[in-house]
Amino acid sequence: MVLEVRLFATLRNYFPDKPGGVLSMEAAEGSTIDELIARLPLNPDEIKIIMVNGVQAQPGQALKSGDRVGLFPPVGGG
């Protein structure tokens, strides 16, 4: 299955060659978010928010073909 992975803020630094931090990835049907993250050269401790198709998700959630996965680092501001 094909998934779209979007990296936000500082996570984009891991893929400087990908404009906008957008990746297209192949995964086995029924793969989970944590399995997908394990395949990326990211520090998993830097991922604090996970969204699938615009809805907050948990690491063990199974994915479907065409899902859009957004990965966010901690958000701060003031």
C-alpha cells in the first residue's frame, strides 16, 4: 500500500531533499504507525503528535492504503 507521510517543523531536517517534508512510502497492508516510524531515520522521541487523515492517532493504529500520516515534534510558543 502507498502512504503519504508529512513531516512538520524540525522533523523536516531529517529529509532536506524533500520539499515541504512530504514523503511517499510503501508499506505492507495492515502496517501500524509505529512500524512506519521505525522505518524512517528519525528519532522517535522527537515525535509528539501523530495525525492520520487529519485526526489524532496512536502509534499502534493500523494504516490503510492512501492514508496521510502527519508527524509533529513538540510544539512550543509564547
